[in-house]
Amino acid sequence: MLGEGPCLESFALGAPVLASDLAAETARWPVFAPAAVEAGARSVFSFPLQFGAVAIGTFEVHRRTAGPLSGEELGNALLLDSHGRDEGTGHLADAQPWLAPDYHTEVYQATGMLSVQLGIGLDDALARLRAHAFANELSVSAVAREILAGRLRLDEGDADG
């Protein structure tokens, strides 16, 4: 929601981002780090998640104490990141029951609706959905549900859409 931080960096890089002491990360994330520390987090570890060719988000672990993950903790998180990957593509395969094909279905459906309503591509429609969520401090899923229910329409002239 703050426009920066480990999850966004991990998502963009497609690689884990490990911040074992958020108090020391204010130069890296000048908005996120102080806000996270104020909220009680001292360590954040973010791992990218991908379903097929689509990057779907990140798996993030927060801790109230500073310090690196233990070898076992890091191994477990990396197992989640790699378990069920297709050896040929490296993408998560159907072996992940919690990553069913309908994962975030409402976000994909709302993105399609926006694409048609606004006459824009899917990438731009998803960006508008995310921008509206960020600008209004809402989750992307909550905005998607409002769009699907017909209670929200992100018209071309919306200042926060």
C-alpha cells in the first residue's frame, strides 16, 4: 500500500528479498521501513510466487524481532517457492493445491471487465485496478469485488483510477 517495500521488490525481481533488520533499511525503503517498524515488524522476508507464466504475488513473512531466518526457516520458505515447479519451465505446477486455476479469479474477471469497459489492454486494466486500490488504501481483491458487483466503475476520467 505504500508503493515500496520487500514484496514489490521481490515481485519485480522475481527473486527473494530478505530484510533481517527493517530499522536499517530506511535508505532502501524510506516510507515502508519506518511504517513497518512502527506497526511492530522488525524483519520481513518476501518470496515471489508464479503460476504458469503469470507472476501472481509474493509470499511474505514478518517477524517482531530483527535477525535473519534460520537455515531451516529459509529452507522451508524456499521449498514453498520451488515445490511443485515444472522442471522444464521452473513454474509452479498443479502440485500446489492452494494455487488452483481459480486463484484470484475475481481479480482476473474484474481486469477483463475493465479492459472491455475502457477499451484498453489487460496489462493497463490491471494497472488501473491496482492504482485505484493503492490510492484508496484497499486490497486489489476488494476493488475487484466492487467492480464485479457493479458498485465501482473506473471510468477514464477518474482521478484515482
